[in-house]
Amino acid sequence: EPEPGPPAGQGGDMDSKRDSRASASCGRTAGVEELSLYEVMVGRGEFKGLVPMVLTYLELIETDSATMSSLSGYLDFIVARASGRLHTPARWMRDFVCSHPDYRQDSVVSERIAA
């Protein structure tokens, strides 16, 4: 059996080879393109998207209408979040605090703002 090398990240030959291979291939992988989260969910170009794939699968296994209706609500929610139409709770809170007339852009959330 080969002897184990140095722990990862401590400059061993295996680490430097792995790092150089990763950096050499970065940005030059054929057929790979960057997609937004929304595009991953609903698709773009030839990529069908995860939500349409799920819907196709649910139709393929002949999902009953009650289950399909329930799942459609969840999928709509996921797409709305991915598109930015539906804010996360954190985004809603930031917007609320930043737009409050008592907020002074000093990172202090007074009791009046929090109430």
C-alpha cells in the first residue's frame, strides 16, 4: 500500500498537482456555462431547468391531481424566490429597517424600529 502523504493543504506534491489541474481547467471546460439560480430552476436555452424536469417526472409517474396541486404551490414558491419576486425573510427585514424613518444608517435598530 502507498504511504499516506502530508495532510491536505500542507504543500505536498499531490496538493500542488491537484491545485494546478483545477486552476488549469478553470474557465476552459467545454459545454459548461454559468447560469443564475432562476435559470437553473426554469431553464435557459437547451437546458430544460429543474422545475420543468420535476413536472415532467410527476406526469410520467401519473401523480394524482391533489398531490400535483400541492407540489405546484411549492414549485411556484421556489421559482418566485429564485427570480427575486418573493423576498427572503432576511431581505424583507433589511428593507423594512433601512426604509424606517427612525433608522439613521448607523446599524442601530432601536426598539421603536423593532416594534
